[in-house]
Amino acid sequence: MLVDNWKNSVPFVAPEKSDALLECDDAVVKCLHIDPGEQAKPHSHQNTVDIMVIVQGRGTATIDGKERPVGPGDVILNPRGTLHGIRNDGSERIVWLVVQSPPPGRAPKARDGTQPPATYRAG
């Protein structure tokens, strides 16, 4: 059993700065943040499902072109291929946890053994 606290993680904004809180073959849990006026630009993962849980702060989530205000306790499901992002238009840092399954870059292989296309697409 693996147990950790999200407060022990190193938050990140860009995928190249990612630091997993917990990770296994089937999923990864990450902690992310953006400061007021910043955004995580819309992007999608072709082979990965994202589940985001807003821990702190308020902002606007964009999912397939539709905007919705989000705040602490909100849970956002981004199915495979869904264009999604978040903008901090509030006065404090937004912190959220994301569970990705399978982890980006580790999508399961097709039945014929080939690897699916890239999992990250900027929007």
C-alpha cells in the first residue's frame, strides 16, 4: 500500500516539470498549481484519462471549449482526447491534484503490439 500527502509533493505547471506524488503502471497522481493570472493552456491526452480535484483557489476550467468556474472540492473528468485547461482568474494560487490513467507515455499497447500515437497534444 502506498500512502502520501499531497502537501509533500512538488507542484508543477508544465509537463516537462512534472513530479509524481504516487505512480504505478496503471496510474499517476500529481499535484499542480498556477498563480493568479496564469493558466494551464488547453491540451489533450489521446490515451489518458485525467481526473482533476481542486484543492485550493478559484478559477475557470475550459473543457472542449466550454468554460466553467471551479473552486475547492470540484472534481473534473477529462476523458481521453478531451481538450482541457484551467485559468487562474482569482486572487490566490490554484492547487489541484490530477489522477492520470494510464500515465502519459505509458498507454497500453494495441492488441497487435503497436504503440498508440503520442498522448499529449497542445490546444
